[in-house]
Amino acid sequence: MYPELQKELETFERRTPKSAEAHKRNLKRLPLGVASNYRAYDPYPIFVKEGQGSHFRDLDGNDYLDHNLCFGALMAGHCHPAVMKAVEKRLSTGTMFGMPHDMEWQLAEEICKRFPVEMVRFGSSGTEATMHAVRLARAATGRDKIVKFEGGYHGLHDSALVSVKPHAPDFGDIKNPVSVPGGLGVPKSAIANVAIATFNDLGTVERRFQENPGQIAAIILEPILMNVGLCMPQPGFLEGLREIATKNGSLLIFDEVKTGAKLGWGGASEYYGVIPDMICLAKSIGGGFPLAAFGAHKSVMDLISQHKVFHGGTYNTNPVSMAAGLATFSDVLTRENYAHVEKLSKKLVDGYKKIIAKVGLQGYIAQAGANGALMLYPQEIQNYRDWLAIDVDLWRHYWFGMVNRGVMPQPYWQDEQWTMSVQHTEADIDKHIAAFDDIAASLGKAQQERAGKAPALAAH
């Protein structure tokens, strides 16, 4: 660990003793001391006390400008007034029924208006949405296998936990990646039914179809690969996937858990002009409450109507979450707010670019809609293996340096990205840029020194 990073870590520990204490207590009853593995990091995670608008405070009373926003699930920001009003109204009229109600068709109408689907079903998480979408695709085609991309994250079910963060030598050649389980407990049968391709490489996708003729039910992907910072689809890639899926009688599934609300009013289909067969939504559509949806054209969704595919869930269309979702679509995810977010995103990106150029930092900014990330690479990454080449200590220096200056630039881990909420302001962006300006020179210096002492990092 180099001196600048050590200094930031020491500052972090001085600022957050109550978080350290809380984490120590949690470790007795919760594995890793947290409720989700993604929330655990060294030396310990920040424990939050409260949030409002674009900020939150930790147990020690430190205030942070929040671009974590619950891993991108809060484009609404904390306690958005319209969402809070809708939820408070529901709390006094019943929180759960397990019976139909009018908000179901209202939200379904809204989703079908924005996205190229004819019918939807609801759930509570992105994992549920992608799990049911894959099952429907298998039922619709009578095939078992799917194609997913190395480094892609689609939740926590068995078909999704394949080649999420694989490493050499297990993952094979980049032109012929191997299906690698995302941990113990994933059955061999699940791994055998998930063929892996390389993002932005249509040749690897074609190869999987040639090797498995008439066996692949669907291609599933995030239109922007968001488990590696931001990896943008190169021109023609999404269009090529659409052609391959159609040619082979397979379904194209857009996992828009992250992009659906935050990329623009109509999600990736509108943004890129490519129409998938199925769409999965979650995170920011709930405005801070657990809400997910998956949809397709009627011919696919009718498999549920015909009792050929089973879909259920006690918490599906929970009235509180549905009220939050309706308020989010009507008052948060508006074209006016997308314009506001785009303006702030441009201001932030321009600020980063000027500072990067000023200090000679090797890196670039990836940005799309409400999301962005500082990518510490000499050139734009094209796939998961390009992303692996990051200097993790340099990235930690950036993250802890920003947090120590009152800006949480993104969730911890270098595979995440920042989110811009509709409640962020120009003053917030000025603060974010000032914090980065304060640490950028030390980042550039550390990067140059480490490059001089160590052999160049190469993509695996």
C-alpha cells in the first residue's frame, strides 16, 4: 500500500469510529457484518443514519453528497416529496393484501407506454425479474440454454451466477470464454446451460450458436455492461445481437434493472434504437421501495395466462411499493427531470475531464444518462477482461479520498458507477468537482510513481 492511500485510510478511520464500532457488533450475527456482500469492504463500511435529497449522514454525523444512491436504485434521491406523499397515504389504508388492486393496471400501462412490451408482471427485485424472464424465454422456445456475457451481473439465481467475476486461468481464451460458477452451490447443470460470450464481440456470440444449434433460448445482457464501471456497446453490437437472436429463433432480453429508469425516458430501446423481446426493470423504478417488473409481447406473456409457466409472489404489487412506483413514474422519471439530470451529468463530466487533463491522470470518464464513472485506464474498455487491468489501490485512493471530503462518488468497488438523482443541484456538482480537484494531483503522482516501479498492467 502506498503512502497517499495509507493516509486516506487513516483519515477515514479517524472520521468514522462509530461505523467501526457498529461493524464490529454486526460481525457477531451477520456474515461479513453486513446484509449483502456488496456492502462489505475494508477496513469497514460506513454505517448510515439518515438521508435527505442528495445527501446522507453517517453514525458519526458526517455529511456526504450521495452518488451511491443504493447502488443506483435512487434516481429519485432520498425521501422524494412526491414518493413520500404517495407512500404515507397508502400506509393508513393497508400495506399488504395479496389481492388485485387498481394500481396494478395503472403501473402496467405506464411501463407499456414507455417500453416495447405489451404485458408485464411485477416482483420485488432485479433478481426476480431476470429469473422469470429467463424461465419464460426457455418456455417460449422449448430450449434450455442461454447466452450471457462475461462480467455481466443479472442477480443471484443459478442461471445468473455464471462468469460474473471469473479469473485466469479458469475463464479460458477471450475468444472462447469458459462458463465459470460465481461461487459454491451453483449446480453443474446450471453452468452447462449458460454459454458465455465476450461483450462487444459478435463473433463469440455466433460461435455459441454454432456450437449449440437449436438449443439457445435467449441472449441476456445489460445494454451497457454495468458490472465493470461502464462498458459501452460499440456501434453495431446491439443491432448485431438483435439479428443473431432473430436468425436463430431466440429471444433477446435486455436487463434494464440499471438502465431502464436511468438511461432515459424509454430506456435503452429508445436510447439505442434496438428493440428486445423482453425487458427486466427494477432499482430506480421504485423510488426507494422494492419494485421490479418484467415484460414482453403478449405471445410470450400468455404462457403465464395459459398456466404453462408459473409466476407468483406474496409481495408482488405490494400496495406501498406500487404507490411509490406510480409516483416515481409520474413525478420523478419525467422528460423534464431527464433533461435536468443530463445537464448536471454534463457539468460533472466536463469538470472531471478538465482536471484529468490538468494533472495528467491516465483515465477517462464513461457516462450515459444518470450514470457515470472515472475509469482509470489508458483507453476505453471494450469488455470484462479489459476492466480487470485496473490498479485497485489507485481506485481505493480515489474513493476514500472523495469520501473523506464529503462526497461518496459511487458505491464501493471499482465495478460500480455514480448515479445522478433528480434532487442533485449545480451546487452539489461544484462540491463533487472541488473534491476531485483536491485529490487529483496526488492520484496522478501516485499513478506515475507506480507505473515507474511496476511492469505495465496488461489485460488478462
